[in-house]
Amino acid sequence: EELICKVSNYPNPVDTRKGGVEGRTVINYTLNDNAEVTMTIYDLMGYVVKEFKFTNGSDGGKLGPNFVTWDGKNELGAFVSKGGYIVRVKASSPKGSKVIMRKIGIIH
């Protein structure tokens, strides 16, 4: 069984100009073991826009369904430009590691 599966995000694309829940995208994934998780969001040039890290067994790194909310902001707290972004989710546990990629569209 894969360490991480069922990676999706909603809404996609997301309009970050909207307030509240509609202006964010929720990235969901399921872990088959407690794992260290690093989620990195890149622009299409390959630059890191935002990174989230979750320790083994914490929210974001626990067995079962997990979710992370991205508000469309970069590490400096500014909204990213419209366009396509890649989210790379890497999960690592004693059972091994697995990387899954997803595309996120930002419209505004």
C-alpha cells in the first residue's frame, strides 16, 4: 500500500480575491502511516513559493485523512500571481517515502 494517496485540492482553480473559505484551496491527502510530511508549492519556473512541514503523527502527518489550507500567499505573506502552481507532497515514514505532485490554478 502506498504511504500517501488520494491527493486532491478544492477549489481548483481558486480565486484568491474572494474572502473567507472561497479564497483558499484545501489540499487533502490520506496517509497509510504516521509520517513526516513536507508540502512545497512551486511556481512554473520552479521557484519555491510556500512550504509546509508536519512532524510524524501531528496534524498533517498522521495516519488517515489530512488536509492543509493554502491561502494563495507566499512565504512573505503576499498573494501569488495568477497562473499555475505545482504542489509537491512528500511523505516519509519508516516504511519508506513517496512523493505526489498536483497542479493548482490561481485565478484573479
